[in-house]
Amino acid sequence: MSPLNRQQQLDQIRDERREQIKQAALKMFACRGYTGTKTSMIAKEASISEGLIYRYFNSKEELFITLVQELMEEARSELENVGFLPGTPFEQIRTLTINILDEDNIHAFMLMERARKADDVPEKVTQIFEGVSTNVLIEPIIPIFVKGQQSGEFSPGEPRRILSWYFTIINSLLTQEEMDEEYGLPDVDVLMRILTK
Amino acid sequence: MSPLNRQQQLDQIRDERREQIKQAALKMFACRGYTGTKTSMIAKEASISEGLIYRYFNSKEELFITLVQELMEEARSELENVGFLPGTPFEQIRTLTINILDEDNIHAFMLMERARKADDVPEKVTQIFEGVSTNVLIEPIIPIFVKGQQSGEFSPGEPRRILSWYFTIINSLLTQEEMDEEYGLPDVDVLMRILTK
Amino acid sequence: MSPLNRQQQLDQIRDERREQIKQAALKMFACRGYTGTKTSMIAKEASISEGLIYRYFNSKEELFITLVQELMEEARSELENVGFLPGTPFEQIRTLTINILDEDNIHAFMLMERARKADDVPEKVTQIFEGVSTNVLIEPIIPIFVKGQQSGEFSPGEPRRILSWYFTIINSLLTQEEMDEEYGLPDVDVLMRILTK
Amino acid sequence: MSPLNRQQQLDQIRDERREQIKQAALKMFACRGYTGTKTSMIAKEASISEGLIYRYFNSKEELFITLVQELMEEARSELENVGFLPGTPFEQIRTLTINILDEDNIHAFMLMERARKADDVPEKVTQIFEGVSTNVLIEPIIPIFVKGQQSGEFSPGEPRRILSWYFTIINSLLTQEEMDEEYGLPDVDVLMRILTK
DNA sequence: CATGAATGAGATTTCATTCAT
DNA sequence: TATGAATGAAATCTCATTCAT
């Protein structure tokens, strides 16, 4: 094997390990919060030794911040792409909603919820959310919503306000695991009625 | 001072202290979660020494459990009394909603939310919520809602399901502090529309 | 009531209280050792408030030391008086043995045992026992024992050594509560045989 | 190093550490009792950090209970093996006595004494001693003693009673450190006379 | 790179002592 | 004098992080 390939292989292992740790941390932080998650739990969830975390992240804090930042970036990216989805404004936002409700996202959303609302997170995370409030995330959706209002697909009213509530509600539904057992998540089209009616 | 008065006075001091500690703990647990709240913070918030907490509660865990149980009891009691409020079913549930949205309740609701959803709480708290699910709490409201449906005040549909979503949404709105700054909580009557359609 | 009597009365109350505390402390220290006894237990045993102990003793340590010193003094006094008891040397030591085996002494003996053997006692107590070793206590008995040897009542052998073992054994029997249930303490005359052979 | 060896090596380290902690704890508990022994002392005696104790034992209490149980088991085992020692009943019990008087056992005996007599020990330890009283330990020796009585090696009398006293006395002598300085422990053969005479 | 034993700073809890009443 | 609520120093215990292997 050439030295180059050797290096590539190592890099790949590193990337995989890093991802593995992040996934485990995401799950644990989502379920137990920042202080409630012990590094030993993350290691166990990731099936690695406790010490190994520190070869990929300088500290529990850095791991948490990294997660929040990356999830934030993903969310931002997802929202910015809505305008490029096919279909009418209604169909674009409907697709976005479906994507968000995907259960693979559940831990990500729970983590973000907690990170934003809880006071027991690193200073820097608080700052991230101060700088980038929910409303900033909503920003790229506003013109789309307005277009839908003009075409009559959406009900009239202050766009930012309506969208803010809409995402708040989706968020809260996502993190209400308990509901699943009885009724599951509400149908997408029921939710869309919040915007149309 | 007579011995009787002396004893009464001591009892009163104990009651006040206990209440003081519970209030401080409620606030801290609500904002920072169970593991994120250090006993030193509770003591500081209550302006007492750390040791004193332990003359009133055997442990941080017991303090937390006590809070959850008492809040649960209050909630149950509040919901059971709705039927005895004056007015039509619509007015009764409207009054309940106003009571819930009262900002004095904010910490109580946040604490309950976290206690129910987080995995970093004492075993016993998990059990409390397993035994008494949200649906049990909703139970006493159902007949009232049905009466409202019959009189045409409320929209048709499966009562338990509609009410479950209704309270989920109220819950989530209450715990979204961030919104306050921009738009505050939605008006009661806007929320009631979820039930009336 | 005259001022003098008033004063006397107060003094008497003080003495009684002090005695009450000492008795309670003796029992607790005997059963649970120095560090194992909490001042709150002593207070409870004496049926007084926790704070009151400190109006009679400056500290738990002082209370303990006082007890040890007084018990030591009593023991010394008891042993010094043996020579003035009526009867032959055998009868004198027999009477002493009966007095020691009195069950009212059990706590006193247990306390002394622990105070002497345990390392978790105040420095000063250790010093007391260094200064006044068991052998010093035995000293006044030696001439009596020797007289008994000369008269043939006791078996020959080095007096200090024989007496040292004798008291060690009595001590140990006294503190073996468990035995009571099955066989009680050995009969005085059985014990005396250790000396007579 | 092969993975197998690596695992063996780690196991060995764990065993050694555990033993090291138990030895240190044994010494401290023996000298200072349960409450009188601080975990910091155990750590210092074992030359490890305080925290490490808790990777091997869940609590100071568990450490203490473990020690008592294991010592109890050893004692039981030792006593049960007496019948298989070579020689006559007299020689068997003589060998047992020598083994007990071994100064390596001193801490073990002191710890057991304290654990049995003191009231400041964990509940569970009290239960252990309730379940397995001294007499139960003596049980396997009784037939041996009876055989010795029949052969005339031992003096007549109720075996359980005589043996109970015998071990009580040996116990007490073992824990009388003070004696060492002056006369040391009595000779085995002197002690055996308690049984023969 | 990977492990997990070990550390030590910090959290929870206890309890001798003080102090307002 | 007597009480018991309150304190704070010290004990027990936890866990993020380091380090020898």
C-alpha cells in the first residue's frame, strides 16, 4: 500500500470515528442534556473507550459546541434551499415540513431545543443562539411564504409571526415523544392548515 | 411569649423555609434541569447556606421528587376543578387556558416538561410520569369538551386527540421564552380557535 | 426564697443537667465510639436540645475527655480502696471482682476499652492512657496479691503479670455482650480460679 | 503484547489494586472503627487518590461490608478445616490457636471485634453477625473438642460453653495491643491450659 | 490509534458548633 | 437556662480529563 493510500485510510478512520462520537453524543445530549450526559455514557454509546473522545475533541464542551454549530448549519442550509425546491410555495414548505418531521431528525431537534432553552449549557452555545435567533433561520422562508400569500395559497397575516409560531409548534410536536405511542405525529396536511386557514 | 406561640412560631419558620427552598429549587431546576442544578445554586437562590437544604430535604433527589409530585397534584387539582367553573364549556376551558398561561406558572411548566422528557432525572420521577400520563390529566376535561361539541361550541373530532394536541401546544408555547421578546404569547382566543376551528 | 437558696437551686440544676449529659454521653460513646457518636444523639438520649450541651461542655471533645478522666479516677479510687475492704486478700479481690462485674459498670468499661484501644479519640485521651497505663492501676493491688500468695490463697508467679492478665480477661468478658444471651458472665468464683489455680 | 496478555495484565492490576485498598482499609477500620476512618485515610494508607477507591467499591459502606464478609468467610473456612489438621484433637486445636495468634491476623481480629460490638456500623454488618453468631463459628470445633474430652486430653464440661469462653479470651488477648510491650501474648500452651485443666 | 486505570477538582452530604429567640 | 434553626468546615462521592501502556 502506498504511503498516500495509507494516509487516506487513516484519515478515513479518523473521520468515521469522529462521526461515530458525534452521533453517540447527539443521542445522549438530546436525551439527557449537557450536564446530564457523562462522557462515559457517550463513550459507551459509541462503543469506544473513554479516553478516545479526547483525541477527537478537546473537551466535552467543545464536542457539544461542535454539535450545536453543525446542526445549526444544517438547519440553515436546509431552510435556504427551500426556495430551490420544485413546486409552488405551498408545495415547497410542505416538502420542508416533511423533511423536518423525519424521525431521523428527532435527536437533532431535541438537542437544539434543550441547547436553546436550558441554562446549563456552555456560554458559547448561549451566544450562538443569541446571535442566530430562530427568526434569522426563518428569514429565507419569508419571501416564499409571502409569495404564497399573494397567490392565495396561504392565509394573510404578518409572515414572520405566523411562521415563527408554525415552527415553534412543529418543534414542540417533534420533541413530544409521548404522543407517538397514542396518536403519532399529526399529519403534514393538518399542520399545513395552520398556514392556510 | 407562651410556649404555644413559640411552637407555632417555629412551625411557621419551618414552613416558610421549606417553601423558600422549594421556590428556589423550582426556578433552578426549571432553567437548568436536574443534573444542571447544583445544590449550591439552590442555596444561593434561596439565600441560605447549602447545609440548610438538608434539614428540610434528605437529598437533592428528594427535593426534586417532592417538587414534581406537588406540581403534579396541583395540575391534577386544577384540571379536576374546571367542571365547576362558571359558564359554558367554552368559557370553562377558556378560563383554564388563561390560568395556565399565567406567567407565575412558567417555571412550574418548564420543570414538568423537562422532568417528563429528560432522561437525567431520578428513577422515581420517571415512574410518576409513567403512572400518570398526560392523558390521565386530560381525562376530566373530556366530558366538558364533549358537552361543548354537542352544543356546537367546539369542532367535532376525537376529543382525547384534539385536547392532547391542544395542551401539547400550550405547553410548548409556555416554555418558549424566546418568543416573548418578539411577539409574546399568542392571545387566548387565537389558541381557543384550535378547538373551535 | 432567699438569694442564697436560689443560687443553690440553680447550682443543683446545673449539676443534675451535667450529670444527665454525662450519663447519656457515656452510653452513646460506649456503644458507638467517639467519632461514631453524634452530639445530636447525646442530646436525644439526654432528652435535651442539641445546643444545651455547649452550656455545660465546651466541645464534644471536652465532654469525652471529662468522661474518661472521671472514669479513670473512679477506677483508681476503687482499686486503691481494695486494701481497706474487710477480709483476707482473697476475699478483698473477690469483692473487687464482684463490684467490677456489676452491670451498671458495663458502659463505663466499654467506653474505657474503646478509648484505650481505638485510634479515633482526641489526642489528650491517648495521652491519659499513656501516662496511666493499666499497670499503674494494678499497682495498689499487687501488695494485696503478694500477701495472698504468701498466705497460700493465690498461686505463685509474677504478680504484675498474673494480675494484668486477670484484669484483661475480666475486661474482655465485660465487653462481650453477646455472651450474656447464651451463658451470661462466668461466675466470680470461676474467675477467681485464674488467680488461685 | 498480545490482546490476551493485555487483558490479563489489566485484570491483574485491578486485582492488585482491590487487594491494596482492602488491606489499607482493614488496617484503618481496625484501628479507628467505621466512622472514625475517613476515606482520605484509606487512600493515603494505600497510596492512591481518594477517587480511586470508588472505582473498586461503590461506597465506604460497601468496602466495609465486603471486608467483614470476606473475613467472616475466612474465619469460617479456617475453623472448618481444623478437623483435617494432623494430630490429636489437642494438637489440632493447638495448631488452630497458633494460627489465630499470628500477628498478621491482628487487624482482622480487631476489625471483627469492633464490627460485632460497635453500634456505629452499617445495618448490613449487624445483620451478618446476627445471622452468624460466634457460636455458629464454634460449631465445627465442638466434635473435635468432645473427642478430646473422651480421650482425656481436655477437661470435662459443656463443650460449647468452654469453647465460647476460650475464643472470647483469645479474641480479647489479640486485641490488647498494650500487653505486647510489657509481656507479649501469653504462650500458646498457657492458653491451652484453659481447655485442659 | 486505542485503552482504561488513575487523578483531582468540584459536587453532594454530614455534623459540631453558634446564635437569635 | 433552654431551644432548635442556621452555618460552614470537613467528609463522602462523582466525573471530566490525563497518561502509562
